[in-house]
Amino acid sequence: MSGYKYDFFISYCRYGSVQRWLLNHFLDKLRECLADQYAPTPKVYVDRSMERACTGRRTCGTRCGTARS
């Protein structure tokens, strides 16, 4: 998918068990499903550095701007 480094951008709440669930359960299943549906397999960027979720591409800056969705 031209022009982008990643096809999907995931940002999530760092409170509670969300991070553990996302990394231990959801992310692998998402990648597996995407690989089954698309060739080449889409690249997923998981934000682990922003302290808070952003409200739009302009607010997210370059991290979100390198992802298609």
C-alpha cells in the first residue's frame, strides 16, 4: 500500500489490563486475520510511546501520519 509505512495504527489506554490484553490476545489474532484476508499482509503499528490517546492525525503527528488507517 503505497505512501505509508504502516497500514493500521493502534493506540490504546494504558490503564488497567488493556495493554496486556491487546499485546497477549488481540494483536496476534488481528495480524492472523489480516494475513488471511490480504496479500501482502498489512503492517500494524502499535503505539507504545504516547502517554495519551490522540484525537486526530494532526494531534498524533508523524506516528499516526505513517499509517493508512
